[in-house]
Amino acid sequence: MGSPFCVIRKSLLSGAQQAQGLAVVIDVLRAFTSAAFMVYLGAKEILLLAEPEAVLKLKGAEGTLAVGEVDGNMVPGFDLGNSPAAILRAGPERFAGKVVAQRTSAGVIGAVAAAETAEQVILGSYVTAGATARHIRNQARPGGRVTLIAMGSRGEERTPDDESCADYLEHLLTGRAYNHATALRQIVAHECTQKFLRADQAHYPADDPIYCLQRDLFDFVLIARLEHGRLVARRVGVP
């Protein structure tokens, strides 16, 4: 299948800081799966903020929902942690029409960094992968650049969930070989997933990976743009 644009692979925060062209910042477990579910449940927009203090300030000043984590743990004063399972349990009555301020230790930090150099920032996960690939094919200029950035653990250590999602996106964009069964085996065996499956820490619920590893669940893409000094992500439908 080939592509008329150049796909560049990067990883971790250092990779996000080198984003070019259309940049897909990938955080499967869990930031951008959580973001997709919040938007699915009716959130109007998501403000991506690097500092938890900034999230709490917005919550106090503007009544935004505060969602996310620091080192996996929900921050005191936040409304929800970084759990797709908890977000789904909260339901549309919690999110419909709301503005969400999100802070996470990998995905959000990477998106904020990528926005400094990329033409466009796309929030990447398995649940929006198909729509993301279609959006890129519609938007990318001939000879343009697409950067796939797997954020990994805290933006510091590569993990198979994000690297495999980048593999899948590259497959959708270029036809490069991809085996989802092999990817799942590697993901489930790794500590990035095992810490959930042990079910011994409340902030890592065992059902989160089930939601995070669903492919092509939604027909929209999440596009983040700088607006008045804030990085704002919104849903864009993709046929």
C-alpha cells in the first residue's frame, strides 16, 4: 500500500520534543484512551495541562472537571483518575457538555511538548487508531511528514502497548506488516499491563486494559490545538 508522505517513528518525551508535521502522540494505557471515552460520553473539550496545580486552578476558577494522575495516582482534589473503567462508570451524566482539564505523566506531557514543533497534534490510542489513520490520509500533504510518538512509561521507558499501537498505525498508513495477536501477547506479558492484572492497587483497576486494547472503537479523532495559550483537544468525526 505505500504512502505519499513520510512516516517518522519516535518514542518518549525526547521524541515528542522532535515532533514534525502531523504528530500522533500515543498513550494507550491510559491517557488517550481515557480522553476518547470522555469525549464519547459527551465532554465538550479537553484541556491538556502539564501541571496538576494548573488543573486544580482551572477547576476552582472555571468549574472544569479535573481528571488524571501523577505517577498513576489520582491527585487530591481531582474528580477522577486516569481510568477508562472509572470514566465509563461515571457515565454521560458526568461528562455531557463539560470541559475537562486532564493531566497525566506521559501522554499529556508529550502532547504539550509536541505542540511546540508539530503542525498538528493528534491524541493516539488503539480505540481511535482507524479514524486517526483515515484523518491522516485525508490531511497529509504529498511529501509531508507524519510523526508517530509512543510515549511509554512516564515518557521515559518504552512499553509495548504504545510501541505496538504505533506499529498498528504505521500498518494502516503504509501497509507495513502487523500482527495484533503477537502485539497482545507482548503487551499482556509486560509490567505495563501486569500491574493492572494483579489487581492489588486501586488506581490500576484490572478492567482498564480491556478497554484500552480495543481497536478502532470510535469513528472520531482527537485533535489538540493551541488556543489562547492552552492546548485544547476536541473531537473531529472521520467518515
